[in-house]
Amino acid sequence: MTPLAPERRALLSFTLASTSFGVMAFATKLATAELSGAEVAFLRFALMLLPLALAPSLLRRALTFDRVDLLLYRGIFGGTAVLLFFLAIEHVPVGLATLLNHSSPVWAALFAALFLGEQLTWRRLVPLGVALAGLALVVSSHLHVGGGVRLGVWAAAGLASAVLSGAAVTAIRAARRTESSWSVYGSFSLFGLLATAPMGLWQWRTPSPRAWLFVAVVGASSVVAQLLMTHAYRWVDNLRAGVFAPIVPIVALLLGALFLDEPVTARSLLGTALALAGVVATVTGGARRAPPAAGA
């Protein structure tokens, strides 16, 4: 096995994880036709806890940790980000909500510079501006066709979810130096459940069999994506990992356009291209190999 083999497997894991996240976003949009975004987010985290509840060995690994503070940050930031993301999906086109949420790598780069000591130069700040300009163009294209203030509010929620996701990813980076992927996964699932419980239970509606099917897809794709992503962070830093972020909104955009007739205009495509180019340019500028991490 060559020294690069683990990293290549990690890059494949990120590809599969990103595709799974795109499917999750689309299934969430289908589920929110009947349920609130908060309820779907709550059920997602409940389903994510099932592997730990059903397998005592996995539960023991999830409860073995050194840095509880980092796991708290990952869980609280990540759980709140998912709540805002699912609320945005409920109210705006899934492609738009997913694009906003997956601008998180540019925020992760900023947080990594602040808290992990990674260098932040104008080569990353300029692409950040490009990404934000692209996002503004996409949002304005939807407002132009009648989205109004309501869409603007929920688009802001989607962007806020990206900022919190960036903080959560930075916590993963730091946590994976000492913690296993299962402890990171467990903290995210538990604190995500707690973060979504108040609003999810307040807006509770008993799902129909059709809604349960969509929720099951949300849960299954979330488990697969989270485990693949968290494990891969052992080998790849959050900057290079962010190169795969465009896969998620592209998958969601295509599924939304093909099956939900969500609008795709030249203006929104241009904004999407700018946003994704800014994300990729940000995360590829001076990326470095991740430090050794704890075993999976």
C-alpha cells in the first residue's frame, strides 16, 4: 500500500458522502411537503442514534473520548446548523437551500484560521468574496421571480446554517486529532437531537407511511454521509475536503429541477457557478495534509 492510499480512500469517501448529502437534502424536501423542517431534522437525529442504541460496542466507542469540549462544539453547532438548513429547505427551493448551506467551507477556512492556526491570505479572502457574490446573485434571481421577503428570511437561515456548519467542521478537525469517528458521530447525533427537539416536538405531526419513507431515506443517507465524512477527516484537512462541497448542491439542484420543477434560470446558474468556484478556490488555496488523528 502506498503512503497516499489512505488519502485516496478518504477522497473517495468524501465523494460518496457528498452524494449522500445531496440525496438527503432532496428527501428532506419531499418529507417537508407534509412535515415541518424542524420535525424532519429531529427525526433525522433520532434515526442517526439507532446504530448506537442497537450496537453496544459502537456505543462504548462513542462514549470514549478525551476532549468533551470539542465534541460539544461539534454537536451544538452542527445540530443547530441542520435545524436551520432543514427549515430553509422547507421554505425555499432545495437547490438554493443546499447551495447556501454548502458555502460552509469558506466559513470553515475562516474559523480554521482563527482557532486552528491555519494561514489565511488574500488568496482565500478574494474567493470568499466571489462565493458570497455568487450566492447573492442566486438569491436575487429567486426574489426576482416573486420570492419576496419570505424567501429572503429563509435564505438568510440557510446562510446562517453554513456559518454554523463551518464552525462544526472546524471542531471536527480539532476533535479528530484525539477522538474517534464514532465519538464525533455520537456527539453530533445526541446534541443535534437536543437542538431540534423543542421546535420539532412543538410542530409534531404524525407522519404518513409516505412521509416515513422519505424520513427513512433522510436518516439512512445521513448516517452513511456522516460516517464517511467524519472518518475521512482523519486523512484530509477541511480545506481539501471542501473541494467536494459542490457535489452536494449540484446533486440537490439536479434532483429538484428534474422531479420538483424547481426554477433554473441563466441568472441562478451564473450565481451557482460563481459561488461554487469561490468555494473551490478558497479550499484549494494552500491546503495542507491533516495531522495524525485518533483511530476510527
